[in-house]
Amino acid sequence: MATAVVATAYGGPEVLSLIDVDVPEPGTGQVTVEVRAAGVNPFDYKRYSGAFGTDPNALPLRLGLEFSGVVTAVGPDAEGPAGPVRVGDEVIGRAEGAYAGVVTLPAAKTVPKPAELSWEVASGLLSTGGTAVHLLAATRVAAGDTVLVHGAAGSVGALAAQLAVARGARVIGTASAGRHERLRGYGVEPVEYGPGLGDRVRALAPGGVDVAIDTVGSDEAVDVSLELVADRSRIATIVAFGRADTGIQILGAGPGADPGTEIRGNAWRELVPAAAAGKLEVTIAATYPLDEVAAAHEFVRDGHAGGKVVLLPKRG
């Protein structure tokens, strides 16, 4: 048995509960992992908020998408993208129901965790980083581009901004004033969001903006992007699903979005080495015990966490 988080109804964080669940033995191509840390994503909240529907047959709904941990059992032919997976391996993985003490999943959804990465940082790398890589690939960010990142201090935005800088782009990032110094440390030129944003960006980049990446979803972010970027195929959002009629790219798991499955599935090859070498920073905004998942979601829900939120299962 293991402890796991479920949503027992649709609503706010108050519908979250901890339950005991059976942990299946790993079958062919599967592994069982003791979870050391589980990354929290806004998508997790949206799943039980009703944003994607309220099918009662889906309840109780297991939550969580990404984690880090130690392999405790392997089935026959347990092979991951980096090779065979063995008991004792430290791994990073993606699995439905990752808010748990133990998970069983396909070995193909795990990759080795470098010793240089903490459990917390590793748990927040694949989903968030995969999204960032997808945003840059979809908008064709390259050296010499001027890129506007909305929400550049957030978990996805910060990774997208750093990766764009590494590609040789000039990056302008929106954030509250208190987070500007951190953005400067990434090589990003910070700008405060709010009324007059378009004018402030023009002042920084009178030559124009080539790409806009929206991780915020506000009308301001989309409207300013449309105002500044001539080629709408080089504007992408992972939040503003209702603005598809503008011709911008809608990416992710929302209605009508491009999931970018292959791009995200291979993003670890870039993300993990870069993070292990200290060339990509994952900011941990807060950690919570697994049994305080409701408080963690309250913190994430307002969209201003300023980094990754991580759940830590108790070790028995």
C-alpha cells in the first residue's frame, strides 16, 4: 500500500484527500519507484477544477504528473530511453498519479537522475522543461531573435527564457519588480507587466520583437504579443486557449492545443545535462509535505508562485 492524493469532487483544493492505494507489481517493461519529490503544475489544479469538464465517472481522480525517486522493483525488460533500469537507480519520471509515496509506471517514462540534481529540482524538470522546449521549438527561436517571454519568473517562463538565451536570442521578460534581479542573472532584460507594457517593450526593442511566448494567459499578454510580433505563427501560448481565433499557436493539454508529444518526450536530453551542469536553474518556490497538498495548490492557484512548488512524501 502507498499514500496517494485524489480529488474526490470537482472544485477547489478543499476537494483533495489522501488515501491508501495498492501498488501493483511491475509488469513487463515497468518499474516501481519510491517517490522522493513530486512537482506541482497548474495543470494538476485545472484537472479537478472543472476547467476540462466534470465527468463524475473520473472520480476519485489521481493527481500529479512528474516526480523523482528511487527504483525499488523492476519487471522483465525494464528499459528506459537511456538504457536498462535497475533496482536502486535514481530516476526522474512522468506518471499519472505522481502525488504518491510509490508509483508503478513504464520504464520508458523514466530517465536517470544525475547526482548533481536535488530531488526537488529533478521533480520539477521534465514537465515544466518539456513545455519550455516545446514553446521554443514551435516558435523557431534561434540566435539573433528578440524574444518576449510573458511570465519570465514563473516555472515555465524562467526555463523558456534561459533556454532562449542559451540559443543566442535576446530575451525580454515580464515579471513583477521584485523578480527583476533574478531575471538579469539569467541574461534576461526584465520589464514590468501592466498598463503600458507594449510601450515599455518598444523602448527596449525599437527594432522589433520576433517571437512572443505566453505563459500567463492574460489578455494583456496576448494583445501585446499580437501588437509587437508580425508573424503570428511565432506567438505561442500554453494558457490562453480561448484566443486560438487570433492565429497564434496554442500548445499543451488544453482544448485544441498541440501537445508536442515527441518534442516534450525528448526534451530531457537537453534539460537534464544542462541542469546538472548548472547551466539551467530551476527555482524552487516552496516545498510542502504530501499531506499539505491543499495548501500547496492554494499557493500555486494564484499564478504568482515565482518558481516550482514541490510535494515531499513522508519517508516511513
